[in-house]
Amino acid sequence: MNYFTSEKRYSTVNEFYRQTFGSKVYKITLNGDFTCPNRDGKISYSGCIYCSESGSGDFAGKKEDTLENQFQAIKSMMENKWQEGKFIVYFQANTNTYAPVVKLRSLFDKAITLHPDIIGLSIATRPDCLEEDVLDYLEELNSKTYLTIELGLQSIHEETMDFINRGHDLKTFEMAVKELRNRNINVVVHIINGLPGETKEMMLQTTRYLNTLPIQGVKIHMLFIQRNTQLAYLYQKNPFPLLSREAYVDIVVSQLELLNDSIIIHRLTGDAPREELIEPKWSLKKLVVANEIDKLMRQKNSFQGILT
Ligand code: SF4
């Protein structure tokens, strides 16, 4: 089953939510004040080379605030733009299962009851932070709400992974997907296009690999160079080629053509705060990127999964 619309030739998350929950669904990003083992010294102190000071969670609530206040602040801020809808609360910054189960329980059990219209919970984490007791708790949580675990894969190529200092291997990722799916938990995988040294073919290999997994969704990002990251330091010292908007659009369309149409597309661009972004500047115009993707798909008379 696909979730295409008259405008989008791929399975959009908005359409999926509309059909599943009967209304528009908004994500509210909260901050649970987690750290990351790839930044606190358990694996490394340096983290993934593109990771920002906020732990790649630049649009979350303020970690000093209670969950209630974070939720209310974001909801009120957005209310003018929003029509009626339901909510998914999202924990994005750092590694959101990197804590004892007692902390996870007090945080996530509360998060899903912050508002009667919260219908789901999304948790971003690392595949190496899903121990047995955490998985058991997530299974319990999955029986109470629409739970999604987001895992960062970024690329299947180990040389790239070493370069970006991801700190875990493909086997660990595969095991995490298997354990989550054994518990019937939804899995969304993040990949990044434009990592240094990667060709279009390498990015397409990562995409083909996604089809072999029992996953429910994908987030496709472009590589961002943000201030105060190791990547920024490397780029400023020795600039490497970055994807142009045209090249990114071409790659994304090829990826969509390869992806099974049952895999929901949660993102086709990324979000970096304007003041933190060094490159690519074209990524700030997200709507233009999305429109260019739609345009190219129409021109090619293409759609998600046409090549599967
Ligand atoms: S796993 Fe996430 S939070 Fe941790 S260093 Fe990498 S990008 Fe940053």
C-alpha cells in the first residue's frame, strides 16, 4: 500500500498520518536532557563529525523546562499556523534511550499524557543504546501509544562511517532493527546524502539496502555543515565538494525510484538553524527543494518504487 497524493509521487508521512489517525498530525519536539555515548566519552568525546552543540536537536524545547512547559510553549508558538490536529511528541536531541529505564519511564510515560490529542511518541536513538530492559520497556510503551524509534544509519559504507565517527557498525544497526521489529515497534531510519567521499552510486546502495529491512519509514537529509562542529573545522581547513541543489534533487529522485512504496517518507530535506549553517545555503529554501523534487518526478513520469 502506498500513500501518494495528487501532488506527491511518493508515500508522504502527512498522508499516512491522515489515513491512519483521521486528521493532520503535528510533531512537537521535546528535550529530555539526554547525553550521547559518542560525546560523553563512553565511545568518544568528539561525537559524529557533523553533530551540533545541541546533539542534532536544534529545534527542541528547552531542556531546563518541564515537559509540560516545553509542550505548551511550542504548541502556543505554532498555534497561529495550525489548524485542528493531533500530536506526536518527539525526542530528538542526543540519544534518547541512553539512561536507566527508570528515567525513560518517568519521561516517556508522562510525555504521552501531556495532552489528550497526543496520539504517538517518536524517539531518536542510537542502535547501540537499546539494551534488553530498554527494549522491554519500549514494547510496553508501544502497547500504550503509536511508538516510533528513529535510528541513524546515515550510510552503509564503513569507510564513511569511520570518517564521520559514527561509533557503531552495520551489524549493531541490523540487530537493533531486528529487536525492535520482533516487538512490533515502528522503525524510521535516517540517511544522509553528500557525506564526504560518497558517490551517487554509494548513496543508491544505501537506499537499496533499506528495502531489505522490515522498516516503516525513512528520513533523507542533506549533509549540513554547522558552526562549531568538527565538520566545519575540516571544511574550513580543506574544503571538500558539496552537493549542489540540482545534484541533491537528482539523487533523491533516484532514491525514491528505488525505495519500496510502502516505506513512508518522513523527510526529504533537512533543517539546520540559519545562524548555525555554513553550507549548503540552498538547503534553507526547503520548499524550493521539495518543489524541485516533485517537478523532476513529474518530468520523468516517475514515482516511488518504480524501479523496485
Ligand atoms: S549519535 Fe547523534 S547525538 Fe550522538 S554524536 Fe552522533 S549525531 Fe550527535
